[in-house]
Amino acid sequence: MDEKKLAIIATKGSLDWAYPPFILASTAAALGYETQIFFTFYGLQLLKKKLALEVTPLGNPGMPMPMGMDKWFPVLGLALPGMQGMMTAMMKQKMKSKGVASVDELRDLCQEADVKLIACQMTVDLFDMDQSEFIDGIEYAGAAAFFEFAGESDICLYI
Amino acid sequence: MAEFDQELDASGLNCPLPILRAKKTLNGMDAGQVLHVIATDPGSVKDFDAFSKQTGNELMESKEDGGKFHFMIKKS
């Protein structure tokens, strides 16, 4: 049986959007897929040594809010200082209580399973980021390198 | 319950952790050995079925007992 390939582009840098790429990549690796994730723009936040990912209900009417807050709490109130931090803390608590893995844990599992993590060199330069900010064991490359793998992939996802 | 060589209790863990832990445990086992996985995630029933089909590790048994799901997986 030929090894299947999964290519993912991760473009988002919030706590909620950190999950799809790492869940899918780690699971695919467990199923025997050769897997790569290419992190570009805000997705680079997912490769930081110290993850500081947050979640915001702003501009996201689909996010379930605690205590039915979305029904009575004014949208503008969500922009108050501290609100994002509070929402993030509540989301993390919820995930922990439901046995959902942390982003750190899923990322570690991806690396253990030889999922190749690639940082977009252009974005690193654009945002004046330093390689020392990122975890070890990742590669730095550009769009052409992504296509070399993605062009042969069985599944290709843009997240 | 049939005989098994190793047991993995994935109770309380949610998708995709039961599958990932099972895969990790299977990696350290020999071909033909049987892994018994216990999980509480209802999604794991379909997931272990799909895992078995895609990896070739045979799902010998899949059943629910007292709110827990039990899977017997033979390493290929």
C-alpha cells in the first residue's frame, strides 16, 4: 500500500483555529499518511515556543457564549479590555474539562509522528520574527517548496 | 472478553487522543499482539473502525459496556 500524503496550509493564529491543522495532521500521521503543514501569516503563531493563543468572540457570531451572553450582552462589550483574556481562559477550562488535548500536546504529538512543520520564510521576514522564537525541528521554506509536496498529495487543505 | 497483551485506558480523553495513544501503544507492540483500548468518547466507535480499515490492524471486537467503549485491536 502506497503511503498517502496530506498537505495542510495553516493561516490562522487563534486558539480555536490552532486545532484543525494539528488534529488532522496528528490523526493522519497515525493512519499512516505522510503529512506536512505549511504555516504562513498568522499561522506562524502556532509554531512559537511559548504559545500565547487566544480566542475572541468578536466578529464571530457562531461562537457559543457562556450563560447565554450572546443573547443579552452588547457586541461592543466584547471589545472591553480583559474580555478576550477572560474568553480564552473560559475556553481553555472548557476544553480541559472535556478531555480535549492542549495545542502544545497536539503539536508535540505531530512532531513525534514525524509530521513535517514548515514556516513560511517570507512571513518570518515580513513580521521581523526571529527563528529563536520558534520551536526546534521545523523547516523554513517558500511556496515552491510547498508545491513540491502538495502537488503529490492525496489531500490538500487550506485552513 | 478475549485475551489481550496490553491495555490502554483512554477514558475521559476526546478526539483524536484515543486514536493517537492507541497508535503509540501499538508501535511498541509485536505483530499479532492484541491491544485492549477503553474509551468514553462516543466518537471513538467509528474512529477505531476507520483506524483499523486504514492501518490494517484488525479490530477484533468493539463493544459498549456500562458507558465505556472497549476495542480489541490486533497489530498487523
